[in-house]
Amino acid sequence: MRVLGIETTCDETAAAIVSIERSGEAKILSNEVLSQIAAHAAFGGVVPEIAARAHVEAIDRIVARAFETAGLKPSDIDAVAAAAGPGLVGGVMVGLTTAKAIALVTGRPFIAVNHLEAHALTARLTDDLAFPYLLLLVSGGHTQLLAVRGVGDYLKLGGTIDDAVGEAFDKIAKMLGLAYPGGPSVEREAEKGDPERFDFPRPMAGRPNPDFSLSGLKTAVRLVAERIAPLSDRDVADLCASFQAAVVDVMVERTRAGLRACRTAGITPSALVVAGGVAANQPIRRGLTRLATEAGLPMIAPPMALCGDNGAMIAWAGLERLRLGMVDDMSALARPRWPLDELRPQDTPKPAPAMPEPAGQDLAART
Ligand code: KG4
Ligand code: ZN
């Protein structure tokens, strides 16, 4: 069984082909990702119009390359999947329309994939993990703890009440004059800095509900930066290191609360899984590994190439759905917002609202 997956929800134009053998072995046959970072860097963030146009320009080439690398032609695939949201609606439409066109021409089923579900299921592509597991989903637009009980079956245990963790990294980077995207820049600076120089708060510590809050931490960094300005290189490195140390503590402590919430809900997770762009952060991975060891669970983080947005995760989510007969029809529309806990296996594909929600699109779009 082979599935083509297309991803265009944010600033990566990506296409991949993933297969599963009769033996159950999953393989990534190709995984083409074109990052638009250079096009957005000057603006310090993703500009939706630039992103949509860049997706239009690149999509045919990236899909063709995904077939070439895999050594396959369109008639060799069994289904076509595309991320239908949540994300920047102009970009999502590009991938979705391309996937529908390929599905129509080849006569193969079409699958509208939730981008967050694709991040959530990546651990089953790479590690053949059994349900249920506890997932910490950390990206530019989302910070959530979820019990992943099955395909389309997610129990949200907690989430952020303000900023997403990737967003906090990006804002700190911008504030300190570091390059976009902020996460990798802050992590690099932090390696040179002293994590104990500034004692930043660990918001929500001790709360039983596994929710997150990051805006107070971000404000604390800003206030210190303003107080000690002008900033030397050492100051910037120390601010990054102290901020990142606080984020690691928050992720670990809140995820520990998530493990407790799992138990309360009668769920025994097979593993602790981290996914999303921020899962690339090494200190966060190390902190979560310590926590998993303490809880007697394996910790699964995607390989670096699958942390950020990619087509393989969309193809894999499509394949998981295809095997369960969960395919969609051509009426599936691009969805700027699409919470995971609204996705149930018994759901028939819901028609998306004809008009995207006008408010908060920027935030909703960050997946
Ligand atoms: O899932 P993702 O690729 O896409 C969207 O959110 O759309 O996540 C991107 C986010 C950005 O906020 C970026 O700064 C963050 O992931 N990120 C990191 C690291 N690499 C990417 N944050 C912390 N440390 C990193 N190494
Ligand atoms: Zn993402």
C-alpha cells in the first residue's frame, strides 16, 4: 500500500510517498521538503500571501520530485492525501487542490488529513508504536497534551492558555534580534550561555490540570532584557539559556501532570511521545527522556527530518486512514481551524465553513 502526502499548511511545500509492506514494515520512499524560510525571513515571520504564492510556484515540481525519488508514477499509488488544515487557508488550498486533481486523474481515493493528527501519528511510522500513548504536541501554533487512543481518537488533557511554545521561542528570538525561525536560533545561542544567570518563572508549576502558560515567562525575559540593555553577546546567550532552561522545566513538569491525568482517565500509555517543530529542541528532548525513564516508559521523538512540517507525516496519516476505510470526498475544504479533539473515527467529513474565520487567523495558521 502506497500513499502520496502533500503538506502546504504553513511555510514548507512538501510531498512524500510512504508505503507499508504486507509484513507491516513502513517505509518512506521519498520525502521532498522545500522550506520558504528565506522568503519570510526579512519579515520575521510567515507572510500568508507570500506563502500561498510560493506554494503555487513550487507544488508541481515538489510532487514530481517525490515520484522521481521513489521511482514511481502516479498510477503506482493507492491513495492521495493532503493536509486540509489547520493552517494558512491560502496555502492549504494549494496542496488540497493538487491532491484532489491527482486523485481524480488516477481514480484513487482522496484523504483530507488533519495536520495535527499527522504530527500525532508520526511515532507509529517511525517506531510502530501501539495505542494509547501520551503525546506532547509542541509547534509554532500548538502546545497540547493529548492521549492518542486511536486514529481520529484524541483526548485533550491540557493545552496552552496563551502562547504556544514555538511562538514563545520565535518572539524571544525577535526581541533579541536573532534570526527567524526563532527556535533553532535561541537553542544555538543557549549553548553558549549560562542557564542559571537569570531566574525566570516556571508558570503553572504544581497545578493539577496539565495546562501551559508561556506569556508570563516571555514578559519576564523582556523585562530583564530591557533592564540590562544594551545587551552584549554574553547577555543574549545568557538570556536564551535561562529562558530555555525555564521552558524545559515547564515542559517536563506539565507533562508529568499529563501522565497523572492519563492515569486519572484510566489510560495506560505505551510511551511518551513528543512531536511538532519544537520537538527538534535537544534540551527539551533530554528533559522528556528523563521524565519517561522516571515513569518507566519509552520516550519517542521523531528523527530531526520529521520534526518540522513534512509530507511523510501527511502520507502516513493518510495511509492509517486508508487502511480503516476513512476516505473523503471532493467536498473537503481547507480549514483554518480544526481542533484534534473534534476528530472522531465515526465522523463523516464535515463540510468546512464556506468562509474562513476572519479573526485570529495568524495564530490558527501556525501549526
Ligand atoms: O510544526 P512546525 O514545523 O510548524 C508550525 O508550527 O507551523 O513548528 C515550527 C515551530 C517554530 O515556532 C520554530 O521556532 C519551532 O517550531 N522550532 C524550535 C526548534 N526548531 C523549530 N523551537 C525550539 N527549538 C528548536 N530547535
Ligand atoms: Zn506542524
